[in-house]
Amino acid sequence: MKLRKLGHSGLLITPVGLGTWAIGGEGPMGWGPQDDKHSIATIRHAIESGINWIDTAAIYGFGHSEMVVAHALKDIGSTQRPYVFTKCSFVWDENMNFSHSLKAESIRKEVEDSLRRLNIDVIDLYQVHAPAWPFGSTENQGIEEAWTTLAELKEQGKVRAIGVSNFSVQQMQRAHKIEPITSLQPPYSMLMRDIEGEILPFCEQNNIGTIIYSPLHNGLLSGKMTRDRIEALHETDWRRHINPAFKEPHLTKNLELVELLKEIGGRHGRTAAETAIAWALRLPSVTGAIVGARRPDQIDGIIGALDFRLSESEVMEIESEMPESISMFQMS
């Protein structure tokens, strides 16, 4: 397996990283109850299986995801320690009401809080989680202030590299004038392909690494999701209420696509999930894919994507059956 350089940084990452949104449990856009013991075992199994980076965020479970990551890394030696990526800009108060801030004072507090929760001295990649809230909002006047602050944190040695998440080309251009962007984290899957038009070419032209999230479209393309399972999702699982891909008129076509992924993956002894991830990694402009997991056995179903690649004819076979793309802003 060949490691990939993330943008202009010195970070060499595996093609797949572990996403920890779901292990935050309940919270804003949470995934329902989660057992921390399962989460810790999942993180450790991912590292033992060869994954060398973990992506988290302060807002996942109101800081809980970061604390679980810290617990999982506690007994791991320095030679095995993965890169730890986290994010700022979503904040909450004592009543767990969350909001969005790009203010320098807020970000400086957020980085200290994340360092404390993660129990580390430096964050490998620190990212602005979103330029505005809700997604798609034009109220993003604080980008320059936020990005200048991240550049200062890098200069101070609190973070090794700085990146952005959910930014448009125009928003990246504003930040890039101040300090080069190491990476962008956008959503990308067979069902959500917005970034192919302008964003991926811009990142490639400007040496901005791209670590895409939701290549399994929140588990829908994993091969494990059924209508019955969707109906049984916990009331606090955001997918049940917000994600249009889990509802008609999209659901039937999406589940048909999953059957094709199972068939193609089966030709190689791979899972539908590994096939979906391989599709997302087919483009040279995609540096890595963030894949979430909640149990150790789920790692076994995705780890083959570290080195599995589809043939050109298989890519064409998949793309001939892909439904209309859902805009990321339909997910907000």
C-alpha cells in the first residue's frame, strides 16, 4: 500500500482514514446511542489493521468523540500512533445549544479545548469545520479572521497543518490568499458528486489535498443497510429525519445501486463498502477517504479499500447505474 502526501504538508496518509462522527453518539446531527467500549475497540482495530489517521471534530457528541479518541490512543505506542485530525467553528453553551463562530477568540479557545480532550500536545491537521451555518448560507464574512487565526496556531506549533471543510472554490480562494490550504474535506459519494465540477479541479491545481467524507453515504452504500434497518434507526439518528437519500423517491434506486456494488465487489472477494470507497478513490485528485465505523467488525468490511482499485470498465458499469446526484446543501 502506497501512502499519499496530503497537499503541501509533510503528512503521508493511508488512502482510508477512520471517521469518528458516529462514535460521538447523541448530539447535533447525532447517530443515536453508542457504546464507548465498542468505539475504543473500533479505533484500535482500525490502527492495527493499517489505517494511520483519525478524523474527528469538537462538535461530535459535544466533545465526546475527541475524548473517546484520546482514550483509545492512551496505550498505543508512539510508533503506532496515528495522525489526529480535528475541527473548529461549531461551538456550544452549557445548555448544549450549538452555534457557529469564526471569531479568533473562539477558535483559540476551541483549539485549547480540543488539545485537552484529545490529550495531545499538537494537532496534526486542524480544520475549519464549515465556512457558515446552515450549509449554503452566504453569511461567511469571518473566513479571513478564522483562517488568519489558524495560520497563527500553526506558527505557534499548536497544529502541524491547517485545512478547511465544506468550503466552496470562492471561499477557498479567500483563505488561500492569506495562507496556503493544506487540505479540503468535502462530502463525496456516488450519490453526492457536486465536487467533481469545480472543487476537485481547483484543489488539484493548487496542491490542496482532498480528504473526502461520506463515501458510503452515511452507511447507505455499505451493503448492510436495508429498508427494515432504516425503519429501525433510532429517533436521535439524523439519517432517519434529514438525509433525503434514505427516503423515497431516492431510496429504491439507491438500494438497487448497492446490489450492483455487491456484485462487482464479489468478483474480487470485496464488500459493497470497499467497492464504493474504491470508486471514490479512483480520481487522483482525491487523496484519501474518511470512512466511519462504530464496531470492530465494520473495519473488517472496509479495510480492503486500502489497496483495492476498480478497473475502468467496472467504473463505467457503476456510473451507468448511478442515480441523480444529491446536492450537499440538501443535507443541511
